[in-house]
Amino acid sequence: MNGLETSLGIACLTGALLAFEARKPWLGLLLGLSLLARVDSVFFVAAMGVVLLRRDGLVPTLRHAGLAAIVVAPWWIYSIAHFETFVPGSGAAVREQGMMYRDAGMGVRDQIAWATGAVFGPPFIDFAPLRELLGGTASGVGMIVGLALLGGALYLLKTRPPAAVAILTMHALCIFAFYALYLPATWFFRRYLVPVHLLVALLVALRVTKHRAWLVGPVVAIASISTFFFAHPAITPDQGHHGAKGYFAPARDVLAHAPPNAVIGSLQSGALSWLASDDTRIVNLDGVVDGEARRALHDRRLADFAKARGMTHFADWDVNAKRFLERAGRNAPKLTRLYEAEPQGKDERFVLYEVSW
């Protein structure tokens, strides 16, 4: 769905639901695979456990849990041995980035509004201006719509829906609340909250096939047409929090203008690391793949960390240059613009800076 692990995660969740409905003995295998696909599937697994316990009793539930544990055990053992935890440190790093934007003025209302924009519309219409309206332009309206959706989900659980619907509803409630309130990485919401779209698709399918079976074809056609006309193609630049980010072209352009043997620091370091030549070293500053950087980001001493890593240049979007200086600490360097890549989206620029300590 977006070139990342989202499709794999949704496939595992859907397969687990089918195995649950068919009472397959290998349900635990799919639950374990769901956890490996995305760690936040733990909410889905927990919801499934609650329903399994009520439907099948303690012993069968423990049997499925044991099989799931066998599937994830090799990775968890490896993680504990090497990192002393099986919880990915990238989650804490992404939350720290979310907190940076909270420091810049983003409030709980905005977080709920952006989460609402991410789940409102798909899978039947993917209309970016509507998401932008709910998430940014009219965030108060977005928050009200979001709270209404949460209330509707709670009411749905109260009506004792089919087991599969109950599982997806509990999962949707958990991930919506978790990301909107605890891990407000609003730029990732379109990916993190896709399981809510799975719930919507199932609810609409159940309603349509129960009362108006002939509507199935038109509904699918409308969904396909709306996505074709309204979704941002992969080649478009980023618009706000939506669409392709356009990392490849500006990163390649910036690297071409970096001096030999440059040590380039960046919060958005992935594309740079992928494209960098052998004589260029990239330093990750957002902490997603570097635990020391994550701690420096949290403690507001990124400058000391970057200097210790030998950073000679900084390359990133304008907004991230501001975030870097905010978290640099007392020894913040001077950044001198050397080169600007072609603007992306709403005049967002990837810039190469020279660092003066």
C-alpha cells in the first residue's frame, strides 16, 4: 500500500482473522508473524486473546499464545542478547521527534485531528485535501470528528458485534489512542493507522452484503475511481504530511555537491545513507537507528554527539535544521548554507550546510 511493511502487516492480521473464524490450530503462527511484521500488532494480539479466552477457554488460548511465542522467540532472544530489550528503540526515537513538534506548538487537539484525517475516508476515498482540512486547517473540527469516531467504536463494541469485528474494533481503538495521544508522529499516521481502514472495509462489506448485495460492485468501482483521481501518485512531492516524500532526488542532488570525505549529519539520514559514496559518511541524528543519538536528542545535547562523531556538514529539510538547533544544546554549531536542492511540495527544501564548531 505504501511500499513499506504495511501490506505485510495487514495480510498477517487478515490471515489471523480468517484462521480465528475457521478455528485453525495454527492461528498462533499467524499471530506471531503479525508481531514480526509490526510490533504494534501487539494490540491486535491482545484483543484476539480476550475474544479467544471468552470463546474457547483458557487452554486453547494458551496453546495459541505458545505457538506465537515460538515464532517470535528467535528474534526476541537475539534482541535481548544484543540490545537488552525486545522493544525496538526506534519507537522511543520517533516519539521524541513527535515531542519536538509538540515543543513547536502542536497540541493534543492537533494530534487527534491528524489521526482523524489519516483514518477518515480510506479505503473508499483517498482525498488529501480532506485530510489536510481535518488535520490542519480545521483541527477543531477534526478533533470533534475523531472523538465521534471513537464514540462510535465504543458503541459498536457495546452492541456485541461478530467476533472478528470486535477484535478489529478493539485494535483500532488502541492504535488510534496510542498514536494520537502517546506517539504523535503525525507524518507517519497514514501508515500506522491503516488497520483502521481494515475495520471500515469489513464493516461496510458486512452491511452491504446483508442488505444490498447488488451494491458490492458499484462500491468497489467508486473506491477504485476515487483513489485513481484523488490519491497522490508515487512520483509527486510531499504535500504536508501526505504523499511521496521526494527524498531520492534532493538527497542525490545534495550528495553530489558535498565535498570529498564529508561527514554529513542528518535527522532524515536514510536516503543519504543509501545513496552516499564510499568517501562520504552519514551520521544519524534522529536516533531511530542509533541509541546514543536518541539519548542525545532527548537530553538536548545533539551538538556534543555530532561533534564526537566528526560531523563536518549537515543536510536536511529546513524544518529539521530548526529542530536540530533546538536540541543541539549549549555547544550548538553555526550552520552555513552551501547548496539547496530543488524545492519539494510546498516550497520544502533539502539543504546542505557547512558546520562550524
